[in-house]
Amino acid sequence: MTQSPQRFLPLDVLRGMTVCFMIIVNTGGTGGTYWPLDHAAWHGWTPTDLVFPSFLFAVGNAMSFSMRKYEQLGNSAVLGKIFKRTLIIFLLGFLMYWFPFVHLTDHGYELRPFDHTRILGVLQRIALCYCIASLLIHYCSKKVVWGISALFLLGYWLVMWQFGIPGQQYTMTGNAGILLDKLVMGENHMYHGEGLAFDPEGILSTIPAVVNVVAGYYTGLFVQQQGRTKQGIQRMILAGIVCFALAYAWNTVFPINKKLWTSSYVLLTVGIDLLLLALLIFVIDIAGFTKGTGFFTVFGKNPLFLYLLSEILAILFYFFQVGNVSLYQWINDTVFQALSPGKFGSLLFSLAFMLTCWLVGFILDKRKIYVRV
């Protein structure tokens, strides 16, 4: 736990908005979900599908500030810092999916077996993307990094087409990613939320996700140099529009798909993040309008901790029972569905859950406590 370093307000707001929305969409109630708060069923996208790549983009933004000090360090020190942070974040994600380490059976509580614990996930992808992007950025020139990033996107497209089941390359059951995950990890260590073993944060789709971090890093550098001017904002907007257009052109042959993290999806999300960050810089830095930003900066200053807190709380709410239902369902049904049945009651629960996490973040912020890994 450390005091906060010098802050970049638009970045804190972007990161805070991402974490805030991430908590809301991850804690839906029992009365259904409004479509913007749910993922696209398969191809296509909704606002919810922008949350995770936006967080990776914000990770890259933050790296553009934090990696300055690496230039003064020796090779072993740099590798030590990168690998240590990667390992901590990865293990936090793994332990989160294993938590609370026991489950209820007909014979009472028993230890949850390791051989049925999910290996990859959200924090694990953040860790791996951070690691790969950091190594590329520190050891390669800017041109080489962009070249490798392009290779990641094009190579991923080629691998998905060549190694998926013919005619089913972009389906949930026939894509190359699921085949690799089953081979390397096994079905018991994969996500089963879709009704079958399919991991949206799988091994293969982590490769194109690295580009979201790389784009965030170089955007952060650009912003520090000239992005906080009207001309800089115009260039960011132009770049965002170009990425958006390229995404939809690529979409005709490689569909935009969050669960596969397709290359067209990467371009789409980078484009939208560029536009959103440009808007925030204009409103906050150019126009000087900062009213309301404090709410989001609470999340933006402790993003990983508050995200992890939200997930642990949700897991505990599902774990503890009230009668024959989970505490999660009981609170939804007896309080929020009674207050407003249906989707609006579910939204109220999500907002209440998010505000609970915000309150913890607010207390930490007031005490100048910022959790770092």
C-alpha cells in the first residue's frame, strides 16, 4: 500500500469508468438484464463488450508513465519487476476462481479440487498481456513493436482460419482457440459459463489482446507529448475513426467477436478507446470541466483492488445460503425485485453492489491508501 504518484486525471477517469461499468455488468440481478449490460451472444458487440479491452488499454496508458523508471534500471531488475507483477496478478486471478476453496455437497462442505479450478481468466489475461507488452516495449524499438503487433493480429487470423475445424473456424466449438485450450489445459480447467468448456480468456486469444495494451501505451506517450492540445485531440480522433473503419472492413471476413477476441474486435475497441480518451481530455483538460470526475477517480486509483473486491464479494454472496437459495439471490428477490420487479430491479442491485465497492475505494482514497502490485 502506497501513496498515489502524480495522477493524470483523464486516465484515472477512463480507468475508473471501466472498473465501475465492469462491476455493474458482472453483478446482474435475478430479474433479467437490459441489452447494453449484457455481452453479445456471439458475433457483434454491445457496450459491455468494450469494458475489458478498455481496461487493457488503460493498463497500457498507465505503463507509459510507470515504465520511464525502467530506463534507469539494469536488465535483471527490469525483468524482476515485470515477472513479479505478472506472477502476482496471475496468482490473484487463479486464487479468485478457486476461492472460497470449499463447496457444499450432499455430505457437507468439502475442499474444491484443484483439478477442477479454472486456470485462465480476466486477471490472468491482464497479467499475461502486461508481461508480453512490457517486454516488447522495453526491449524493442517502436517500429518493431508495431510490426509485431500487426503480426499478432494477422497471424491470429491465419491460425484461426487454418487450424479451426473446416467450416466452423469462427464458431464456439470449432475454433482453434478451444482446441488448443482443451489440449493444453483440459476441459476441467476451462470456463463453463456457456454450458460447455470454452474459455473466452483462452491461450490463443490472449495474443491479439496484447495489442490493446500496446495501443494504450503509445497513446499514453502521445498524450504526454502533444495529446493535451486541440491538434493532438484531432489526431487521436482521426486515428480512432481509422481503426473503427478498418475494424468493420475486416469484420466482413473475420467477424467482430469479443469471446474470440478477433483482430477486428481489437481494432474496434482501440478505435473507440481513442475516441473516448480524446473526449475526456477535451472535456477535462481543454474545457476544464472536472465536476463529477471524483466519483470515477475513486475506482481509477485502486482499479485492480476494487475489481478483485467486487469479485470476492459476489463469490461470497453466492456461497452463503439463506434457506434454499444463495444470499445473492435472496437479496435480489426479497429487496430489489420486491422494490421493482424485472430488469430495473436487477439494475438497482447492480448499482447498489457497485456503490458498496465505491465506498470502500472512497475510504481508501481519503486515507491516501493505494494498493499496488
